[in-house]
Amino acid sequence: MIRTATAALAALLLAPGPAAFPGEIAPADKRSGFAEMGPALQAMQRDDTAHPGMLWVQDGADLWARAPSADAPACGGCHGEARASMRGVAARYPAWDARSGRPIDLEDRINQCRRTHQQAEPFARESADLLGLTAFVALQSRGMPLAPPDDSRLAPARQEGRALFEARMGQLGLSCAICHDDHWGRHLGAAVIPQGHPTGYPLYRLEWQGLGSLQRRLRNCMSGMRAEPYPFGAPEYVALELYLAERAAPLPLETPALRP
Amino acid sequence: MARALINLPKTAKAGDVIEIKTLISHPMETGFRPGPDGRILPRNIITEFLCRFEGEEIFRAELFPASAANPYLTFTTVATRSGTFQFTWRGDGGFDQTETATLTVA
């Protein structure tokens, strides 16, 4: 079984095709996974009243307006109207955090805000609350191009992310780059290999029947390569997120995206 | 209470065919899957959806364990007069939720 799968994979990787030249994606060829979907799924993502991810976004909007306790402000208590104050924020993350001296992603930032300004327990990674609030914040940047900060303090982590992206790992000996740089647009089984741009997270995946973060997606890919995924919140993920954001820019943000 | 999204036009002309879209958050647990502890998770699905216009039933659907989570149902009706639509979802574990939306027919 494994031998058949490996042989099929080898045949797939050796088959000639339009993207047979390894290496980085040319800027003109850069495209979101949205482009690989069929018209039915595209329509579902475009229509906010048909998009199940909007259920989480609405919960996030409630959380934004609700104070976590009587003596702590709501998110909106400091930041005001999210439509104005959060516009463009998600397009800049992950970003450098001076307080902890490391890069953090949007989920980390929300949890840090909860801890320091709301004196509340941080949300668990991948909890519905954290996903909803993150999706609500990121929705305010929908349509804006990804704009990773030009901050030299981020460079080492971004470099590490790139090294991780290109490193072979797991029992199959694959790297992220082998699929998403060298063979995007072709098929792995029945599925089209996307370029792997993180333009829509947190996103609703039909396979998950729920909203999930980029870290969940990365864990998925790692277990697909038969590698042991890092735990949620690991710095390796933030490094990868940093590199992926730079690699995807200036594609527009589409949170909450919908994917098969 | 489950989050529900209902979309229909606010106004319509008499005789117009209008499309109603409903989406509700629900896990639709089939009753066949094992949970993290290896035990079968109890079935938890919506079994019935009902739409009434001014008390009169205009659409009904029965749902079964193979439906995806967060069921999305759309249907059409003919706008005859102004009034209120009532949407009811019922299911396992006493799940019972009703939402309303109004339509103005000019």
C-alpha cells in the first residue's frame, strides 16, 4: 500500500507539466487557492450569507463588543469601531512584539491583549472564541494586499521559516517547496496542488466542517508528509507564517476564505 | 443558542419569486464516529426544518445523519403580501430554535 502510494507520488513528481521547473513562483503567476476552486465554491466564498465561516465571524463581532469582566474593557472599549481601527492590521501580521522580544501572529496578539489589558485568561489555540475573534479582526482587512512589515528584527525568523519551507521532513522526505513551489497547479490524487498562500486564514474548510487557523493547516500538511507536527503555538509556525506572508504578498487578504 | 444567518430580500413586488437562504451553526454529529476517547459520540443532528409565513407552512425539510455541519438550506417562494417568516430548526437533545424575518410587499 505504502509502496504503491510512493510509486504514484514518484510518478507524479517526475511527470512533465507546465510547472516542471523548480524554484520560486514568478510574481505574475502568483495566485490564491481561490483560483483553483470550482465555481460553486467560489460563489459560496463570495456570498457572505451562504458562507458558514461568517457564523464564526459574527461570534467574533460579539466578543469584540463584550467586556470579559465587569472591570475590564471590551476590545471595542479601547479600539473603538473595528471597521476603522482594525483595517489593515491582519495584513501586517505576523509582526515583531517588543514586549516578548519575538515575532507573534495575530492570534498571539489577541491573547496578549487579553492578558495585559483585559486581565483575562488567554483563549486556547484553535478554540472557537479565538478563531472567531481573529476572523472578525482579519475580515476588516479583506481585499487589502498582504503587507509584511519591513522590520529587520523579523529577518532571522523569516529566514528560519524559509529554511523550514525548503527542508525535507517526515517519512516521505518531502518539503513544502517540493509541492507548493515546484508542482503547484498539478494534481496530488484528485486534488489540485495550490501555491500555498496564507491569504484567507482563519478559513472555513469543508473537510474540517469548521473554521481553522493557518497553524492547523500547517499541521495537516506535516502529518500528510508523515512528519511530526509541532505543537500549536510553536515558534516554528510563526517563522513559517512570516515566510509565507512574504512569499504571498501582495496578494489580497480574503479572510474568512472557504476551501475544500 | 445556535447562530443563524437568514437572507431574503427586504422588499418585493407581489408575484415575485424570492429566494430565501438559511444557515445555522450546528455540529451535525452523525452518531457513528468515535470521539477522542474511542467511544461513539452520541448522535446530535437537526432532524427537521420548517418555514412558516404568517403561520402557514410553506417549506419543510427532514435532515438525516449524512448532512454536513452547519446546514445551509435555500428555497424559493412567491411573494404575495407583507408579513413575517418564521424559521424553526428542531433536532436531537431537545434542540429547538426559531428565528423570524419580515418581508414587505409593495
